[in-house]
Amino acid sequence: MSVKLIMVTTLEEIKKNKVIAVIKAETPDKALELAKGCIDGGIKIIEVTFSFSRVERVIAELARIEGIVVGAGTLLDVKMAQRALEAGASFLVSPHTDEQIIELAKSSNVPTIQGALTSSEIVNAWKQGVDMVKIFPASAVGGPSYIRAIKDPLPFAQIMTTGGVNYNNFIDYLEAGASVVGLYSAFLTEDKKIKYDTVVENSKNIVQKVAKLNKG
């Protein structure tokens, strides 16, 4: 399989699954607990954020799990992105549009998801070659109604939404036109703790909701 086909396959896998588990925690061990709970509950797309120490260890360990697509998020510059790729990341996510990260992703044949908000920013990101734009915080700018409004003039835009997207409303974002949602709090306990059994159960329920959506 060519590297270009691998990139396309990764992107299609992300869009097919519709949910990315966003992994962040105080320690690598807690991050792995969260990620493995998501995986055991049926989530197949994992984004490990560069927001805690030894994040590369987490990416490397998860990247070895067969059938799971692991990417890196909160990439603020090209050096972070390079570290993510070296650890085994299969896609790159940034909160902003960064030309250098886009170029690195293209040369490495991995998809990139870049932050953009307004129609001008989204079109600019698209012209630079992003595979998907990330709208964050989605809930603060109008929620699903904003996604629907953006998709009307820009139907080509592939959109990931995060920020205020949760267990109760993520289907609304997908129905509004988002290609994929990034979830974090949806996997946690009611008091926002990482508890393996709760993560597994919530993940199973999320996967079931997506399956029901796909059936129409």
C-alpha cells in the first residue's frame, strides 16, 4: 500500500467512525487508562493531546494497538508535530492554521486537522491544503446551528467540532454537518474523573449512538 493511499485510508477511517476520543490527563498512566477504556468500549480513533508530560510515550504505546488510529493534538508548532510523528502519530491536529505543520503533514503523507472559525479562515485553511478544519470551542459560537450555517455556503468543508461537544449533544453536531466530533468529558464520570469502567461503558453507548445515526 502506497503512503498516499495510507493517508487517504486514515482520513476515511476518521470520517467513517465520526468520533475522536481526545486524550488528556495529568499523567501518562491516567492518559493510557482513559485511552484504553475508550478502545475497549469500541472507539477506534484516538487523539493524544500535547498537554502533559511524556506524551510521546502514550502515543507510541497506543500506536502499537492493531486496528486503532492514533493521532496527536494541541500541536502548536512544527517541532511538536515532528515529535508526534516520530512517536507514531497517524494524523496531526492543531488549534490554529499553521502552514509549516500543513507542509510537514503533506510531506509525511498524514492527514492534518487545523483550527479555523470564520468562513474566511476555513477557506484559507482549505487553500493551504488541510484535510479537515477544527472548530473550537464549537458551543461558544452557536453550536450545531453555527455548523449548519457554515456548511450551507461551504458544503465542501470537512469539519471537526470540539469544545462543549458532549455525550448529550454530539449527535446534533453530526446531524448539522460536522464530519467528526472530538469528545473528552463524554467518557468521564459525573464529577469529571477518569474511571476505567465508566469510560468503557460511556464509549459503548457512544458507539451505539453513532451506529443508530448511520442506520438513519
